[in-house]
Amino acid sequence: MPPNIPPAPADAASRRAAKPAIVYPAGTMPGPDMAALEAARRAAVKTHELIVPPRDARAFRVARGQFFRIVSIEGPQVGDLNLWNADDLAERFFSGKTRALHGTHVGTGDRLWSNMPYLRPMATISHDTLGWYGFDADGAGIHDVIGTRCDPYTNLLLNGTAYDFCCHSNLSRALATELQMEPHAVEHHVHDVLNVFMCTGFTKDTHQYFMKASPVRPGDFIEFFAEIDLLGALSACPGGDCSATHSSDAAACHPLKIEIFEPDRAALRGWTWPSPSAYHRHHGAHAGS
Ligand SMILES: [Zn+2]
């Protein structure tokens, strides 16, 4: 036992036996109209596609109401996804609250939420060919919002080496190209990602974050419905299928494809487009006034 662990009190067992309560019960939120999304996607027409080269990233734009897919091609590969409001980079994907609202891993019907003070769905997952995976015997699932993204700072901290093609750097370069700026001037916009196709969990004994070989195969895809106009960036992680290593050139890496689809707009006629949170933002400063 490590030092400085205090002895358990006499009532330790009863304290540990307290029943868990779901922090954000699913039924309290109005869910997306999946039947309308299904109708809109069935007649959708592909309008654009781009390739994300291995150990690199690309930015892309998706209009509100369009669908976009991240597609596995050539071989198993993990992708790191960032999303911003196309008109205001201050609004961006909030992996922490998405995790709190939906769970450690996301799938069809779950939404990707933006940060405060906006806190609205930026995208809804409309299809996932890996939805069959669920949680395996190790407790691992697919598409996590647990991890952050591989980055050169942590790599330098742990390994003492500077590696330039981690997802954080790839996303910074892609955003810099999009904004015609230098990576160091935009990297503060890069945020915690959705780990697309990544198979992860926490070890049962020490509760440490682990990864294992992604079950994704060429042809698999995850599809998103854009709830607002989006600027996205996707990195093809240097970890490849993330079975063993990352943050180096050691792993076999493959490209990823992004496909953008124009929907059947008639099917979306009744869609409620999300507004930023209606909270007044006084935070108690004007209480009673
Ligand atoms: Zn990565």
C-alpha cells in the first residue's frame, strides 16, 4: 500500500455502498428527431470529399443541415476531430460536457455539444457502422470523449523528445492553413477532441486510460448532422489504429476520408435549429437587484 493512506473508518463499507445516481439523466433532455434525420440522409447527395493524409490533418466546412462522414479507407486508423462554429471560433466542441451528458463513448443519436456560454448541440451523430461494438470485456468502447489528443508538450514531458506530427500539431497546422496564419498563433483554438474510431477505456484495477487496436475497417464510417454552420478539422493520428504507440513515426498509419452530403431539405422542414443557451449570464452578481 502506498504511504499516507489513512485507515478506513468503521463505517467505510456502508459509505461505499451508497447507490450511484446518474448525474444527467438521459430522459430530461429532448432528443433529436432521428426519424426526420433518417429521411433527410436517405436522399442526401454527396457534394464534396477530401482526404486527410496520415500524420496530418485537414480543415473542412459543413453548412447547417448537411451531413458529413469520416470514412475509414485503406486500413484501420484513428481520427481526432475538432469542431468550431464557422462564424465564431470562440464556440467550439466541449468534450467534457458531452461526456457528462452522454457517456465516455458516443454513438448514433448522441450529440456533440459546444462550450459555455453557448452549450448547444453542434452536431448529432446520425449513423455509425461500428455501433455493434458496444463495450468489450476490457470495458473498452469506440469514439471516446475521454482522451484529449496526442500532443508534443506531453510527449516532451514524458519522453524528452520533440515530435511534430501529434494530433495537436496536425490540427494546429490545418487550422493555420485555413485561417492563413502560423500554427503557434492558432493552436489555442485547438481543443479536446472526439477520438473517432479509437477503442479505449479505463483499466479495471488502476483506472488508467488505455487504448487497444481499433476494430475499424475500410468502408466503416461515422456520420454527423451539422446543427450549425461548422468549421471542422480532422487529424489522422500518428498512432494509426492506436494498438500500441502514438506520438512517433513507429505505427502504421492510413489516410481518412471526409465526405459531405447535401440532405433532402424538405425532410428537415420541421427541424428545430439550436440557439445558444438562454442563460442570462449574471452568475448571481445582480441577485436581488
Ligand atoms: Zn493523435
